[in-house]
Amino acid sequence: MTDILTITLNPALDVLTTIDKVSDTHKMRCGSVIKHQGGGGVNVARVLHRLGANCVALYMAGGVTGERHHKLMSAEKVRCHVMPIAEETRESFSVHETSSGNDFRFVLPGPQVSAAEVEACFDYVAQHLPKQFLVISGGLAPGVPENFYARLTTLAKAHSVRVVLDTNGPALTEALKVGVYLFKPSLRELRDLTGQALTTEEAQVAAAQQLIQSGHAEIVAVSLGADGALVVSANEQWRARSIQVDVQTTIGAGDSFVGGMVWSLERGDSLVKAFQYGMASGAAALLAPGTSLSQAADVHYLLPQVVVQAA
């Protein structure tokens, strides 16, 4: 039995290229291409594997793109279980604009998934529940019911498995009704969820505390982009500023943050220590282009630079 199981219902083959400046109308001649296997739970599993966790990545995949995705996972020696689907796994296309440092990300909807394929995925989880954490990360593929993450959360909680959730939209709303262990929204996602501007740290902490008091989550970790992150529980509130690094990309930082936190929590570390590992992992993901994600050596190197203060 694995300690941690990650779930990705709509993985992607991430394709990254570069250009001096993005513009309309004219053909844009791009630079060389980098391809990585991607998708929220897939990325989290890759980071957990590098940190030494006992983890399995469960994801749906089909077609030639799905085969390429799986080959990349195998090359990294990440333990995984592929749920085969009839349609083709999507690609996700990103362009790094070298003149500004901005990343432009084009996200395709993904393959249509059948009801039978959805139920096969649920049955696998039911038969292979992890000992510690179920990490549900990424959006739903077309055809997956909006309450699917809520069903998985209900199943996990019935077996005392802690659920980590990083998604958006109706799937997020439904799962939060059940209540999760750790919820990782961006500030924009927290604003959308609460309908509040959340322009101050006090308002952000209060919004997270409201989610906790309402039973939606035990811990809320809010990523603030260049401003760092917040983590809030019923009894603790912590703030950390971003570590200053030479940024090559912003892609995958959030997934790396989740991977670092879950790895630390699974070891039995305190919340503040797990928060530090999350911050170091997120910063480490910025050091290489594409969906390279954080490397363990960089995480441990950056950890002493994380400054955490009471929020």
C-alpha cells in the first residue's frame, strides 16, 4: 500500500517554446521545443518522488499523446497507474516571451471521458486507497461529473485518509462541501470562491478561517504569486515572502508547493515546517524552463532562505 496517491483526470503533454515577443496577426517564429509530462496530480507526484516519498500517480491517458506522456513518466521512474481512455490525451501549449519574462499558457479542454472510464477510475481508488494522503489536483476532463471529486473525498474520509485538494470551478465547490484536509487556492481562486476583493492580509486570513470554521477544510494554503503565500489552520496563521531566485518559468510552482508540503506533512512535520518546504519547493520550480518542476537538491538548498512569520 502506498502512502500517497495522486489523481489527475485530465493530464497533458506540456509543450513549451520561446519567442522574443508575442504579437497578433503575423506568424511568430518560435525557438526550440521542450516537452514534459504534466497535469496537477502528475506534477505533484513527480516532486514527491524526487523527495523520496512512497507515492503513486493515478491518471487517465489515451492515444499517441498518452503513450508519450507515460514514457516520460517511466523515464523519471515515477510509480504510476494509467487508466486507459478511448480518446487522445491533450497537449498544453506555453510560450515564454523572452523580452518580458512572461509566460503565455494555452490550455486545451482535453478528451471526452465516458461514464465507464470515470467509474473505472473511482473503482481503482476504492481498491487502492493510500495510507496517508489522497492528492486531488487539476481540473476535470470533459464528461467527468462535477461531483466526482466530492465522491472521492467522501470515500477517502470514510477510511481516515487525508484529502489534499487543488482544483477550481464546480468540482472545487462540491468537494469543499464534503470537507478536505488541505485546500490550496491561489488568491484569485480564493476571491472567486468568496466573492470578496481580499486586498489585505487580514482579509485573506479571515477568508481562509471562514472556510475552516465552515468545515470546508482543516488547512488552507493560499499562494500569492510573487508576494509569497499564507497558510492557515484553526490555531495557526503563517505568512512567507517569496524567495528571490533567477526565474526561468512560473509553470509548475503551485504543484511543486503542494508536493513539498505533502511530503513534509507525511513525515510528521509541523505545519510551519511543511509550509517552509512548500515555499522552498515552489521556488525551486522556478529555476528551470518548462514543467521541469523542483529538484530535491534545490529544495533543500533553498529551505534555509524561507522566512516565515505569524500572520
